[in-house]
Amino acid sequence: MIVEVERAESVSQQPRSSASFAARCGSTLFEQVGDPAITDHRRRIDTAPGTRTRRTAVRPALIGGLIAGAMLLAGCDSASGIPGDDPDPTTSVATTPPAAIPTQPTPPVPTTPPVPADAPPVGAVPGLPEAAPAVQRWAVDLETSTIAQLQTTCWTLPPLTVADMYADPQPVLGALAQPGTITDDVITWRGAGSTVTVDRAAIESGYACPRVFPAGTEPGYDDADARHTVRRYLARLTGDPLDPTDQEGTHPLLCAATPAAWDPQGSGSPVRAPLADNPGRLTGTTAFADQQINSSSLRAGYVRVQVPVTNSSGVTQSRTFTLSEGSDGYCIGDVSP
């Protein structure tokens, strides 16, 4: 029984007001009301017999009409937000010619930074020219970053595995300087002190975190990788993936439904991985006990991982995950109860 104790460090325009209208149009309005002809007209009305009592009724109507006229004369409809009349069809309207269409397409924005000129050398891989630059970008961080930083950057690997594999950079860099080879989607560089491997799928992102093994040993995966696969899977379900890009579409963790190769009991009659047909079995998971993850070997190529899981009702119970080992790591094929 292996108990898991590893853990990563972790202006929209405002409506015009009446005050604004007065500020824009007030001067024109008062110039019209203060016209001498209007003043003389008022004087004749006031002095005419029998008209004194009608003054208060005449004045509002007169001024109201003058205000309306002033608004039309001053042309304030558009300034105050009042819809104006449609333009005269005979009026000539100046138009701005359309902008010239560029003849050259806009170059795409690079998705990965260029490899620094002083990056450590990485041997080319025949038939896979993008492999060396992807590992070189990581090699720069190996020389300059702390283990904690590398654990965050290389979140696809178990944290303690990162601390162990990257503790001594020099043998790693020595191996990477040698020519690389590719077999079964795994790229390998071998040096005097270390063997360095990286999955072909990791190369596609442009930044690849490799695995490091002592020279002379056979590279592979272990139970820590299986436990970390379950950790990543549960972190996704709780809405807190180890990295925002850790999604099933780009980083699959579930075993594929086909080919039907699932046979953890060694029956000789493989079937489709059960979780592939029911991937939402643990939907509603809200938490899991990260530091209580433990594992045990089932049979060659299969590992069981147990972890307490809490659902949306607040109930916590131990779940057992069964994983299968492949050329690119472990995948989850079943979960019970």
C-alpha cells in the first residue's frame, strides 16, 4: 500500500439633459425673446383698452410660440436628442471613401516564445523537428528556476517526481545534447549519466517537461503517476484543475472506448473501459482528500487508487479508481463503488 503525501506548491454616452439643451440653445432663444419688435408688441397689448386682464393669458402663448420658433431656428433637435426630419433628398451629402483593403494577410501571433539564443543545446530528432525547440524552452527553466517553480510549470508530472528528477540539472543537460530518437511516440535522449524521455503529445504544446531516469534503467511510469492522474481528474471535477488548460479534450485522462482492451482481471476477454461509456459517474463531486490518496498494484499494467471523495450532498466516501498503463502514461478506466 502506497500512501500519497505529495502536493504541488501552490463609456457609454449619457442622455442629454435639459440643462445641456439650455446651455447649447439658450443664447439663440433669449435673443429672439428680447427682440425690439416683440417688446413693442407687448407694450401695445398692455396699453390697449380691455386688454390688461388678458395679458397673463397672451404672454405664455406668445412666449411658448417664440420658444418653439427659436428651437427650430437654432437647429437644436440633434443636440437635444429630439429626432430630426429626414434629410432633403436633393441635398448633397459628403461621403468618406472606404478604407483600402490590405493586400497582405496579418501574420499569425506566435503561440510560444522563441527559443533564447543562449538556450542549452538539445539534439535534433529525425522526422520531428519541433521536438528540440519544445524541450529547449523547458531546459532554459531547468537552469534558472527553482524546484517549486518547475513543479508549477510541469503540472502534468507528480510534484515529488519533479523534485527528484530535476534535482541535478547537469546530467540531464548532458543527455539532451545528444541526438534524440523516437519509438512508440516516446522521444529519448541518452547520456552518460541520465536518460531523458518525453511523450510526443507533449511536444505539440511547444513546451515539453521530460522525465529523467538514471542511465541504464528502463524508462517507464510508476504508481505516483497513477495517483497524480486521479488527482488531476478529481481537480477538474471540483472546478479547480491544476492548470486552466488541463481539459479532457487536450489532455485525456480517461481510457478510450476503442479498441476494447480493458482487462484488469486478466480474463483474456478484454472489453470497453466502463468509465468511457459513463464519464459522468462522479458528476457533482465537490471535494477530495488530496493527501489521503493511496495506491496498490492490481496486476501487470493495472493500478488501483483509493481516495475519499465528497459529493454535492456533503457525503464523503472512499472511491476506488482502476487505471491502465499505456505508452503515454496511465488512463482511468473504471471507478467504484
